[in-house]
Amino acid sequence: MFEIQAEAEPKKHWDLKRKKHVAPSLSFKSNAVRAFFPSLKNAKSNDSKLKKALQLATRCYRKIKSGDEVKVNSKKMFREPGAGQKPAAPEV
């Protein structure tokens, strides 16, 4: 659906207000998220659901760019065997 093309790193510029070099914000992730999720098409930029979707897109983009495999993690992967179970009562 969307093709990710290799992009040059944005040039930094001096920001007088912050008094440091800053990179310009890129809106391609925001446009891609809004195109992929129709419910977020007209969402405001400070909407929490849009922010979460942008964070997910950023993580996936970084993993793809670095060459790592992108996979969806489930909660079971983070639990240790036997975790979350009630301890058995000793037999009397």
C-alpha cells in the first residue's frame, strides 16, 4: 500500500527561540497514518489516538530502516512461564 523510500536526513537549522540546532518536523508519517486509518483522517494533531498511531508508525519506520524484522508482540511473549497464576494452597 505505502512504499517507504530512503530519505536524506533533514538538515538542521538554528532556532533562536530554543537556542539550539533543530531538525524540521516531517509530516509524511502523519499523512500516511491519516490515509491508513480513516477514523483519524480529521483528528486534531493533539488527539491521543493519533499520537499513539504516530508513535507506532515511528517505531515501525525505525525498525524497517535499521533492517530489523517487524513483528507484533503479544502480552504472552513478555510473561515468564507460570506468571500470573494463583499460588496453589498447600495440602493439609
